[in-house]
Amino acid sequence: MKRLKLSAALVTAAFTMGLGATQAADNHSINVSAQVQGNCKFDTGATNLAFSLDPSLTTVVTQNANINYRCTKGTTPAFTYGATPGVGSLTAGTTSDTIPYTYTTPASGAVGSGMGSGAGNQKTLTVGVSIDQTNAQNVDAGPSHTYTGIITVSVTP
């Protein structure tokens, strides 16, 4: 009987030691967060328009520049144009000759047209540039006199 008591005590001790070796699991949480920056960006670089003017004509010629852009969801674009919106002039090198032009733009905040209405889809902003050909009557002609100008378009969310 003594032996049985000793065996029972050893089994109890071994069982208790085994439980002591197995410890309870612990958990730790990692909180992950992100903020999405609302932005609007143009998809392409410069857009080129090339006019061929005939100053003997009394018509106004117009071309459209289509500018592709994208905005994040919930972001409304606001467009600004050049130093003097709607008006510009073309110059040729160091000559003082200029050819005035006008341009039309959608209202600020317009989203343009594009592929679906979802955010992140490409949209197109159209800027129309017009030149009255009679304004080219008093400037130098020829291939060595290319008249250039720049319309700067900016977009902010």
C-alpha cells in the first residue's frame, strides 16, 4: 500500500509539473491605419496644337486641347489657367510681332468627360483655343517665324 501511495504521489507530482510547464497563451494587437491623400493629377505631359494661319481670311480658327487627368474618390478638381485666364499671345523668337488668341475652359471644379463616373477613372478636360486669322496680317511670315505660346493649366483637389 505504501508503494501505491508513493506511486500516486509521483503521478500527481508529474501531472502538476506538466501543467506548470504549459503556460497560457498571450495575445498582442497591432493596430493598422492609413490615410488616403486626395489628389488630382494629369496623366500626360504637354499637349500641342499647331495652327496654319491665312491672314487673307477673315475667319476664326479653333482647335481643342484634350487633357487627361484622374482624381481620388471624393475629390473635386479645381482648375486654374495662366496669368491672364482666357487670353494669350503667340510670339516668334526675338521679334516684337505677336498674334493674340483666346481660349475657353470649363468652369473651375468641372470634372470633364471620361470613362465612367468612378473615382480614379481617366477624365478629359477640354480647352478650346481660337485665333482670328486677320490678326496675322501684320506679322512676319515663313518657316523661320514660328509663333509659340503656352497656356499653363493647374489642377488641385
